[in-house]
Amino acid sequence: MKCFYSFDTVQIESATAVTIGMFDGLHLGHLKVIHGCLNAAKESSLTTCVITFSNHPADHFTGKRNELLMPMQEKIAAFEAMGVDYLVILPFDSYLVELPATQFIKEHLLKRIKATKVVLGYDNHFGKNREGSISFIREHFSAQLEAISIDVAKVDEVIVSSSQIKKFLSEGEVKRANAMLGHLFSIAGVVIHGNQNGRKIGFPTANMSVNADNKFIPQLGVYLTEVHVQAGTFFGLTNMGYRPTLNKDEGIHIETHILGFEGDIYGQGIEIRFIEKIRSEKRFDSFEDLKNQIAADLAWAKLYLA
């Protein structure tokens, strides 16, 4: 897969099927669109192109940096794994906001991207005043472009969306979020040195530094997770929070007790995938009370996995 970071650098020689979107999380709705684009390309022996954004569109309008379900490096890897040929990553800025849909189609989709098919989600709009859409393409560019609309995706009659998934995660509803994602929500990072308190009470933990500073963090608490490290895949108990019993320093800590694993993994990559929330974070009066609670959490996890 070849990546371009501006329209000016795009070099595509063959005709494409293209889709456009933020695609944060690559949830079931996004996957319907991407696979629709891949299938449309295959039917006509086209290459595939995805146009996405390096920042969330809301960032431009609010001036705030939105947290993402899937930071860019993870998204790039996912697109490549799906077999996308070209990925165009654009800053969502005033140029795109003010660019008329007609100009966007003529100068970029047709001329640069070599698009002959455009595959969009049912509610996707682009261009100034959100003028561009499936119906707009069909009305004004039917001779040059085939416009393909992909219907909404639902889980339990609820429309799948990144905002709904974030809502579920912020409420600790991991299973409902995962059902909409079509995969386990994950956080990737590097194992760093902690203060060794977990080891002192018999439950050593891998502390992690998250790879992306704009990664969305679920509701704080203790979770059953699937842990991926160099040595393999294990289950784990992951605590996300301020560790009120162990220390008084500021900031959220993410630490995982990896079940059935011993070894030095400092400096190694780690990915934790969330299966189920066990409990909310709370303060204990003593290390002994904390130790007993972790033992109870571990028993719960083993029963859940049995």
C-alpha cells in the first residue's frame, strides 16, 4: 500500500474505486464501506484508494483535539491488512471545508485519484456546505463516476457509529462497544518501569506508556484483557486509573497483571485488548485489602474464562 500525505503528492496511474471518510475505529459500519469499495474495485479490475484525515474533522471546528478510537499508525496498518492499494491522508483544514464539491470531484477524484467509482456511507457528505453526496455525484457526474451507496450498519437496532462506541466505552460497556467495532477495543504502547508496588504485594504488573497521546481511554477501572507481547498472547487484569491506594502522583496509569507469565519485558511493545469490565477503581485502606481485592478479581477472571 502506498501512502500520500497531500493531494499534490498523489501519483496514481490506474483507474480506482475510492472511498472517503475519517474511519475512526474501523467499526462495522466503516468495514461495510471499505469492503464495498474493495468489491467494487474487484468487479471492474480497479485499484482501491481510501481518502482519510490526519485529524478529526471536529478538531477544525471546535479548536480542540479529539481523542481517537484508532490513531493513525494503527489505521494505516489496518487498511494495508485489508488490501487497500492507495491511502491519501489529508489534514482536515479550511481548504477542505471551503472546497466546493464540484472542484473536489474534478480536480482531485477524477484528475489525481483517477476515480471511476465512488463508494460512500449512507450519510457521507463532502465539500463546502457538505454539498457533495451520492445523489450529487449521480446528478452531476454520472457520465464519469459510478456512485455506490452503502447502507447503515446496526447492532441490536442501534446505528453503529464512532460516537456511540465511545459512549459505550466511557460507560464501561466494553462488550457492547466491541460488538459495534467487530473486534476488541485495544490500546497499544511500550512497557515502562513503574514503582514495583504490584510486585511487592505478589501481583507484578506491566506498566505501559500509550503510543498515541490522543488515544481514547475507556472508563477507569479494572478490566479482563487479552495481552499481546513478544512472548505471545495471554490474558490479563488491566487497571486503568489514578492508583489511589498505592500513590498520590497525578495522571492515569495503565498497568496489567499478565496471567501465567513471568519475564522481563521492559521496553517491549504491548497491546491490551479489552474483553470485559470487572469493577470500578476504588481506594483501599491498606495494601492487604488491595491484595485481597486483586485475588478476588483474579478469581472472577478465571471463572469468566473457564
